[in-house]
Amino acid sequence: MSAVSTAPGPIASEDRQAEQKWRRRSLVALAILLPLTLAETSYDSLREWLHGEDLIARDVDFGQSVPFGGSDWKLADLRGGKADRLPDHAFAVIATFSVKIGDPDLQKQWLGCKLMLTDAAGRRSLPDVIAGVSLPAGVTNCTSAIFSGVKKGDTVTIGDIFIVPEDAVKTIRPAVGLGSERPWFLRFQRPPK
């Protein structure tokens, strides 16, 4: 057996000081690198989230036509009423838009097209199917329009059916979101009474 000296000496105290110095440096590096790593790894997720959500509204007056997603969008009509098979205190609403096609590549421009209704409380109603209620003649939904083969200069009527709570009917505003324009979306003023 060999004896190892554990007596404090100049070499042992220098090792201890060097170890403490490196420990402090490691903690400082960790405090700097950890937030940077989190920021780097979450950047792509945040960017995807921003491009996947309708977050920033562009308000549009009724009757005004606005360029959006390569086409000019205009609120054509907003009508509603009671329908059979709806829950109590709910109304069926049909929103239609007149769209003059600018860029006919709708599969690129309108990908993720979403019609919706927003109310004063910030709630959003998305399209729904109601038995016995259909879109007016000549009105199509976004998905059908994307694959319809329209040409530049054509005008199509886009619309959808919504179920809206009774307390929101007086404040709903139609809105349109397109994948090529997100995080912005159009929010139209209601037609005058």
C-alpha cells in the first residue's frame, strides 16, 4: 500500500481554487446558453404558429373591395334566422363574399382559406352544417372555389353557413383568413340595416 498525502499544501489549494473558478464559469455559461437555446429551438415553432393563426385584423367597411390573397374581396351579404334542429338560443347565419380573381393560382394563394364570424366578445364562429339549410344558388365555399379552375378577372361568390349564439347575433362581423396572408385577416363591417 502506498500512502497518499492529504495534507493541505500549496498544490491542493491551487487545485481547489481552479475548480471553483471553473465551476463559476460553468454556471455563468449555463445562465447565458440556456435562454439562448430555448429561444433558438422555439423560434421555428413561434414562426409556424404566427403563420397558422389569424391574429391581426384589417377592418373593412361594408361595400368596400379589398385586395387579399391575390384577389379583391367584398362582403356581399350577411343574413340569418332560426332553423329547425338548432339548439335553443342559436341562429343560422349565411355570409357571402363577392371575390374578383386577380391571381388565378388559388391553390397557392387561398390555401387554408377560412371564413368565420367574430363578435364583440372576441368569440369566433366557424362554418357548420345545418340540416335543411344550404347556400344560395351560385354560392360556393372556399375549398370548392380553390379547385374550380377560375381565371383572372372572374368573379366568384364565396360563402358559408354558421351557427351563432343568440347574444352574439347583433355584433357579429364576417371575416376571412388565408394562408398566404396570415397572421393578417380581413374583418368586414356589417351591412347597414
